[in-house]
Amino acid sequence: EIVLTQSPGTLSLSPGERATLSCRASQSVSRSLAWYQRKPGQAPRVFIYEATTRATGIPDRFSGAGSGTEFTLTISRLEPEDSAVYYCQQYGDSPLYTFGQGTKLEIK
Amino acid sequence: QVQLQESGPGLVKPSGTLSLTCSVSGASIISTHWWGWVRQPPGKGLEWIGEIYHRGNTNYNPSLKSPVAISVDNSKNQFSLTLTSVTAADTAVYYCARVSGSCSGGRCTNFFDVWGQGTLVTVSS
């Protein structure tokens, strides 16, 4: 089973700053990685898929990078509405889908 | 606009059966998409349960301890989840979701692009 490890566990930044979230896979997943944003009481929402492709309606402040075992989600120019938990998810190994444990992003 | 809605009992007794249905609106379940279930136990991460195609093909998470089955009813545009012999460890918010895929460089990747709002199922006597 591929394990996804996200870091940091919690990130606290101010509006306008840049956030960099990391997701490391225990073995290569090529580019089969997605990022989700989840706000309290809401379902997850896909932001990035195939490591770098923004989903429909996602602002270009959000960008994904990486391949193999190292991935990052970068949020430039943070806004208060970006406060949420972000999860990475891989596809392809058994089980077909696994998620990271999440990074909580707090906007001061 | 595609919408998914979970329905089912919010409380199940230990060793009982957990049954949930996901109703799809705004799109036909008969499509190139797979349809899946994901859960999140309190204080824990997201866990994929399984997925189904409209023809009845299924994939399941082999790590699940409780027996699981996913079925589809094309006439009702619904798919369902059944977990048997449940324990307290099956207490979670259960989501149904649509699977979308993207292929490049000879490799495909799947992700969940539409989610239901989620429903809390508690396993307790």
C-alpha cells in the first residue's frame, strides 16, 4: 500500500503570503496525484489533479507541482477563504485510492 | 449541474448492516464515470471504500475489515453501499462521489470530482 505523508500538519500564515504544502509518497505514483480542499461541514473539493492540472473554477493562485514521490501544492497570495484542510490523494496502487492525513491551513 | 445525495440510517447496531444509497441528479449514472464511496471516521483521515461502474463492475479496498458490497440501480440513477458485521470502527461520515479520469503519457489517473454532502453513520448499541 502506498502511504502519502503530508507536511506540515498545520500551517499558519497571513493574508497575502505564500503557502507551500507537501505530499510525499512511499513509492512512485508518477503524476497520479490530486489535491482537495475541505472546509468544516463540507465535502472535499478537488483543486488539482494529475499533479499539476487545476480543476474547473479553481483560481490560478493554486498550483501543483511534482512527480514520482514528491509533490507540492502552492497557494500564492493567501486569502482568508483559503483556510481549510488540504488532502492529497493517489490513484493506481492497491488500494486504488489512498489519501494523505491532511494539512490544516490557518489564515491569521 | 451534477449532484449526489446520500441517504440511509444514521445509527446502526454493532454486528448489524450499514446500508446507504447515493442518488445522482443532473447526469446519468450510465456514463464513462465510475461511482465511489469514501468515508472519514471522527478525527481520522479519508478512506476509500470502493467504486462501481454502471455495468456492475466493482473495485474494493482490501484493507476494510467489514465485508463490503456496492451495487447499482441504473433505472433509479442510484448506487448503494452495504457493510455487514459492522463495529464501532465503522462509525464515520460517509460520502458518495463521482470518479473522473485523466490520461497522459500512457498512464491514467482517477480522482473524485463531485461529492455528496456526506452522512454521519454511528455504530452503537
